[in-house]
Amino acid sequence: MTTTDLQTAISYLSRRDPVLKPLIDTVAPLTFDSSGDVYYDLVSCVADQQIHYRLRTRQAFDRLLTLFPGGYPHPTQLRQLPEDEVLGIKISARKCETIRSLATQWLDATWADTDWWSLPDAEIRERLGTLPGIGPWTIDMILLFTLQRPDVFSVGDFQLKKTVISLYNLPDDKTLPARLNTIAKRWSPYSSLACRYIWAYARQPKQKPTASQNP
């Protein structure tokens, strides 16, 4: 996103959402430099149940990388890695199985050579959704962080949902999914930037912004 595009997105979100505006005025959005590597970031999501751009301390993914020359878990090397070595760095057997299935899939030329940047969001969701152990939240992280898609709202992200409930005074009941989707519609087509502001806000010691509005 260029500086001009970013300013356009910020202005749009500020106008559309009076709850989000105080965050925009006081908090810098979560920043990151994308690896651009779908496979690498999927391994991160599986290893830690979190994508590495959002981690601030050494986690299982970093320990996994130390097992490989050059710090990169190449699919061929990952498949050949003895299971006891993976379990030894406190990655569960189930996660180990999922990571190995990822490596196997990436050794298929149709996946290794895929231009993920050129695919629409829906097709990426369909393809990645066929992988064992990869659910909607993981795919959201790949779209938002790795491929930098502008309009992703990760309704299944625990921290995001918890923070939105607090900011918007939402009841945590059966109406919550519909209310969250209503809020996300205000942000579209810049939902990803809104999420980055909320994640950054959630990291900081804070007082709740004064503006408040239920959807």
C-alpha cells in the first residue's frame, strides 16, 4: 500500500467508524514486512497457532527453524526430519503431522509453482482449505499478512474478537457473529488495516477510547 493509498484508507475508516477513529488518532497500526512465502508462513501458523509477524518472544516456530541449515524449513528436509527431533522442541505430534502434510503438498509442483499473489481470495481459501489441519483462521492470516490482501476480517481470531467486544460494548452471545460482520462491513474495503489498528491497540497499556457505538 502506497503512502497515498494508506492515507485514503485511514481517512475512510475514520469517517466510517467513530469507535475506530480514536485508535487511528493515537495508535500506529501493526507493521510488518511480509515474507511473501505462503508455505513458510503456514508452517509458522501451525507451529505456534499464531503467525510470526505477531509474536514478540521466541516461540516454537523459531525453535523449529534452528533444526535446518540456513534457518529455512525446506519441504524435502522437513519431511526427512526425524519426528523425535520435532517433538523435542515441544511441537505436538498432531502439529508435526500437519507440518509434514504441508511439506508433502509443497513438493507437488502444482503447489510449489503456484503464483499465490495472482489468485483471488476465494480461490486461495478453497485451495488452502483442502489441507489437513488448516482452517479459516490460518487462511485469514495468510491472506492478511503474507499476501497483504486489503479486505480481510478474521472473525475467528481470538484477540481481535475479544478486543472488538470490549471496544464496541458487544454482548458475547449468539448475536455476536452478525454484529461482528456488521462492523466489518463499515471497514470494507480496508478491513485488514482496521484489524492491524485493533491488534496494535490490544498490545498497549491503555484506557478505553471515549467514543462508543454499538452496531
